[in-house]
Amino acid sequence: MDITKDLPQNITNLIEQHKYTGETDFDYLVGEGGYIPQSEDLLTDLIVAIAQGKNILLKGPTGSGKTKLAETLSSLFNQPLFSVNCSVDLDVESFVGFKTIDYQDGKQIIDYVPGPLVQAMKNGHFLYIDEINMAKPETLPVINGVLDYRRQITNPLTNEVIKAKEGFNVIAAINEGYIGTTRLNEALKNRFIVIDVSYLQGEQLKNLIKNNTNLNDEKLINQYVQLSHDLIAATQQGKVSEDAASIRALLDACDLSEMIPPKRAIRRAIVNKLEDDREQDVVQNLADMLFE
Ligand SMILES: Nc1ncnc2c1ncn2[C@@H]1O[C@H](COP(=O)(O)OP(=O)(O)O)[C@@H](O)[C@H]1O
Ligand SMILES: [Mg+2]
């Protein structure tokens, strides 16, 4: 599916003008695409912001397609996407790289292996910073430098001053769901264009299920669309934690339902992931009401 086909000409022109056409060793990091946008505006605004080199913050609950969206932008602009996940990659090294000891002609030398941030800046590619609200305070000076309009950092490992090459862009994501999560500090948020990403619903969700899962049964697909709607309502009311409404889990349940009864599929893909027994009951009851 070509998501750009209904965009106005001046917007598709922007993509052409800013598409990466040079040589790169990082072709394998160009995303596959596949994100279905909630609206044409969302896509237009993202393309404009990227073309203008703005920092982008994707804000939305878990499993709403933020990573998929970043990969799709990478694909549209043919830009390798380097990634850092702040909830996993905790130290400054995860951004800038590390030093190792190597041997050359029998002599010990210190080698430097550049990290994703350095690679993206030097080559003029994209950097995806996932769960940026989880970044440790010691990494903030580095992140701030990257987001600064000067696009320049001093590599703390090598003292090299790195200036981003044309084409470099930052796309960050934050799981700011319906139930409050760790907020992003205001000074940091200030540096971004913020794009709300929400769960696809209705017809759009139906299309996503049809295109991305094994499920073909029209009736079951409609029931799953309804289940998703009910699960989102339950998270908004605080009855179940946000993970229950993740589209990722819903798609898994749809896949399994091709072969096994939906209630069992839902138990495996959604219910059993919830830690709280009461939450499990809420979801199971919703499923029992919808499916035979
Ligand atoms: N709007 C969407 N378009 C395409 N795929 C989606 C969409 N929303 C969710 N998904 C699918 O749901 C799963 C989770 O998406 P992901 O990007 O990992 O979510 P997030 O990063 O927000 O947690 C992926 O398999 C993705 O393909
Ligand atoms: Mg993600």
C-alpha cells in the first residue's frame, strides 16, 4: 500500500527533494514501511517537519505503532535509521560508542567503535530515540546537544567535535499513554514537534488486521475491532493497564484465531500478560461477551 498516493503534490515533492540518494554502508537499516496513518494530516505534518530538519517526538501508548511509524519515515526518505532505546541502553556509551583494546603489529592500541548517534550524525542519517523519557540524567547533556539547533556535540570519549551532516534527523518516541507514565522533562519536550499517535480504530483497524494478520473471517475481524474498542475504553477508565489495549497483542490474537478458538487466542495473546487477576477477569469478560 502506498500511503503517499493521496498526498498533495507539494508534499510528495518534499519527499523527493529530501530523499537520501547517496552511497551508504547502512542500507540494511532503512525501514520497511507498513504504517497506516490515522490521518493524512499526520503524514503531511511529519514529512514537512522532517524536510525542515525538526526534531520529532512521537507520543502514544504502547503498541500504537510508533516504532512502525519511524521505520516508515525511514523508508519514505530512504534513510538508514539508527536506534537507541533509553529503557535498555542506559549509559552515554549507548549513544556515542565505546573504546576497545585491539592489537596491531603485535602492539596494543585503543580502538574506538562509534555508536548510533555518532554514525547517524556523521553520515547524515536518522536517529530513533525510543522511550526518551526513560533516559538517565547523565545522558541528557548528550541528548540536549543533539537536539540543539547547532546539531553539534563533543564526543566525551574522543573529545572530537561532531557536527551533524545534512540529512540528519531525530525521531524520538515516548509511551505517554492514557494512564500517566514518566513524563518527559519540559526543557527537553520544548525542543520537539510533538505528534500524537493513537490506536487505529474502526475501518482502519479492520484494514490493518486484514493486511497484517492471517485472519480472513469477516465476522471475527469485526469482533476483534469491537474488542479493541472495549479494551481501550477499559484502559481509559483505569480498569486494566495500558498493555491490554496494545495493537501488537491484538494482532497476535488475530493471528492465532486463524487456527484456534478466539477466546483461547485472547487468553494467550492478551489476558495472560496482565499481572493482576482482576485485570485478567475484566479482559476475559469482555472477550466472553463478544466471542462464542
Ligand atoms: N497504525 C499502524 N499501522 C501499521 N501497523 C501498526 C499500526 N499500529 C500498530 N501497528 C502494529 O502493531 C505492532 C506494534 O507496533 P509498534 O510500532 O511496535 O508500537 P509502539 O512502538 O508504539 O509500541 C506492530 O506489529 C505494528 O505493525
Ligand atoms: Mg516501539
